[in-house]
Amino acid sequence: MNVSTTPNTPSKLVPPFTMETALAKVRAAEDAWNSRDPERVSLAYSADSQWRNRDTFVTGREEIRAFLRGKWDRELDYRLTKALWGFRENRIAVRFQYEWRNAEGQWFRSYGNELWEFDDAGLMRRREASINDIAITETQRRFRWDAPGPRPLDDPGIPDVQ
């Protein structure tokens, strides 16, 4: 595995990516986002990381943390699953689905694609996300593991269709 270790910091998956490291990078991102911890999630991004998330543009870790705090204040009971779509060198493309409910109790499933670009240290310096939401009923939910926390290893993740 292409892993770089520096003193007093966790191992990081760094480019150029292989199938193994790209899959591990996607799962690490999914696990971090499922923690719903803005501080933890922000540490995966470079200090000057640039995002496009739907119609919102964010730059740097502090803006990322603020964005995520607001997101998880609105998107309650959030559960996310990601799947590798493709990779090369320092870029990874993923598709994802997540479910959440609003304060009124309406459930949604959000479908999306992300394009990621990483620096040499394995920190994401660019993230572009396109996301669509559909209203679902509670009985249509697919993602029911205990949260916050990672998706169980035996959970199938994103279905092949829909």
C-alpha cells in the first residue's frame, strides 16, 4: 500500500493512487463524514482546499468546518455511503448516496458525484460535488446502521441501480 508516515500523525494514503489505495481513501472519507465531526473531517483537506458543494463555494479548513456544522445542524440522522467511480494519479471520482431527515421529520436520499484532487501529502486540495435530493418515506430508507459511526463492513453500500 502507498502509505506515508510522519511522526505524531496518522498514516496517510498518498498519490499516485492504486486500486487498493483509492478504495481505502474513499472508505476513509466515508467513515470520517459518518462521524459527523467537522474537525475530524476538515483534517483530510489542505489548509487552502477549495470546494464546490452544490451552489456553495468554500475555501480553507475553517470554512469547511463551518459548512459542515451547518450541514449537520440541518441534515439530521445523516448516514452516507460512497463508491469509487475511477482514479488516476492524484485524482479520485466517487459516487455517493446519503440519507437524512429535516427538523420536520421528512426523510431525503441525496445522490451525488464528487471529483477529488489531492496534494503530495494526500490532503484533498479540491472537491467538486454535484448533489440531488429526493424526498423518501421512512420505510424507503436503506441506511439504518447506528449513527454517528461508520457503515458496517458487511453493509452492501450503494445498490447497483437507484
